Amino acid sequence: MERLTHVDERGRAQMVDVSQKEETLREAVARGEVIMRPETLALIRANQIAKGDVLAVARIAATMAAKRTGDLIPLAHPIPITAVEVRFDLNEEGSRVEIEATVRTVARTGVEMEALTAVAAAGLAIYDMCKAVDKEMVIQNIRLMRKRGGRSGEYIRPES
């Protein structure tokens, strides 16, 4: 098993030194979902949530969170984000909003945490926008789907 990179020889947490790594194009895609009552999903689809356009707010929250990941995750490097794309799928059968975030940069370290943080923030924004009508929503299954770039190359989550 490989040694964890975010701990020193004594097991103390530390930020990884990436100063010797090459800047390369890096991309990560993460997904998650918010499960809700069918009536809540219908209100989102019809843009009838009292607070406003749920998906527009969630898209902005995701973008802002991706850009602020270095401030939120203690050992994440603050990196220049070159693109954030957020996609929502309203899944009637599962009564859920499926969230996908793609984040890109040209940097010395990857954007997996930025993509995951974007999905989490989008889910939280959806919850916040809709909590007046559905307090039982569940934000779940936030996961990295794929990443590319850097020394470790490409990762694609196996379909399950």
C-alpha cells in the first residue's frame, strides 16, 4: 500500500509540496444527488419554489464552492480554476435532482476536491432553497466519476 501524501513521517497532517510538479491540464467530474418528494421535484421543474430559481442558485453555489475549495478543505491547494460546468438532471422515476460538476484547471495539482465540493455545495443550495416544503430531502452519493491529468493519469470510476 502506498504511503499517504498528506502526512509526514510522524503521521502529522501536512500540505503536499507540489512546487516541483509540472503544470498540466487537469479535469475532474463528480456527481451526487438530492432525493426529495415528488411534489418538491415538480415545484423545481415548474420553477415554483418561493425562494426562486433553484437550479440557477445551485449552479452559482457550485461554481463559487469550486473556486473556494482551498479555503474550505484544510490541505487543498488554492488553484486557478479555468472552467466549472454544472449539469442537473431532474429524475422523476427516482424523485431526485442528479448533479454533475466538471472542473478544469492548468495547475500542478488536480481538481478532484473542487469538483466534489461543487457537487456538495449544489446539493446544499438545493436543500436550502426547498427546505420550506420538504425537510426530508437527502443529499447523497457524492463521488468522483473521473479525473485526468497529472502524474497519476486518468481515473474512471467503474460502473456499478
